[in-house]
Amino acid sequence: MNKKCLYGLMGEKGIFDGNKNGLFDYFRKTEKPLKYTYGFLYKSPTTCLVPVTAEEAIVKFENAPFIEVYEFDDYIHVNAYSENDMW
């Protein structure tokens, strides 16, 4: 499965870093489903790969202190983290 960084965190460079409006337009135009996770996948978060609309993904993006976005072959993953996740 191919994985492409759209918006990076912790040093990984994303295609839309510094251009969140471009990322939001991409959310709105893509045919791929958007999925949202809050927290690290390896910690089995309660909110994990939940389908969201483009507008919901934008709200999640705007409200998260830390976020990264990856595009896979069959979906786009919006992954948010709290400040507690970073310690």
C-alpha cells in the first residue's frame, strides 16, 4: 500500500505544508474517503479510522494542536494528536 505525506508532523515534509487552504481544497475535491483518528494508532485509540466528510476533516484539522495527513491508495487519513500524546 502506497503512503504519501500531505501534511507532515515531527519533521516529515508534506505536500501541503504551509498551505492548509490547498489541503482543504484537496479534501473537498478528492474521490477518496477521508478517515479520522485521534491519537497514535499503535495505542488503539477509541476514535480510530472513523469516516468523516471534507468539512468535518477541516474542523478537526483546525482544532487539533498537532496533526498529520497521509494519502493511501484507497483513503486519506487525518490523524490528530493532543499535547499529552507528544510527551
